[in-house]
Amino acid sequence: AMNIEENIKLGCLIDIYGDFLSLQQKNMILCYVNNDMTLSEIAENEHISRPAVLDAIKKAKQKLYEFESKLRLYELKSRLSEAVNCDDQMCKSKVKELLEEI
């Protein structure tokens, strides 16, 4: 079972890098992370075995974390989000513009 922080991060990684996964991998990990479905429920929907679902989700998670380790878009977005909390108004608006471009 994943903790809340990992679940949130994984959801963000899916948003950023999800289109690089196969359609089936993306659908399964979305069901698992966003819809809180069990492996058995996903297996039934996909007409495959539970171990096959577990394997696909593990591989999808691994790919998402690999993309992040190379591209660091999630990290950048997180750092920019923190910078929005600065006091200077010019700084805030510039950072918000950058965030919207990501």
C-alpha cells in the first residue's frame, strides 16, 4: 500500500509523463492510483491475471520515476510552486507564468 505523499507524487508523475506509457499501462496505473481500485478489480476489467496487473503497474511506476530522474519536471514544478510564496509581487507573477508554461 502506498502512503498519501507517494500517491500524490505518483499522480503528478502520471500527469506529466503518463503519455509516455503504453495506453494499457496508463489506464491500469490511473485506476490504481486515482480511482483506488484493487489489483483484482483492474484484472477483472482488463481480462488479465492479477500478477500481470501487478507487473504492469510496477513497470509503469518504474518508468515514471526514471523519466523524473532524467527530466526532473516534477521537481522543477515543485520548486517553482514553493517560490510562488515569496513576498515580492513581480516575483510571484513571473513564477506563476513559468508554472503555467510547464
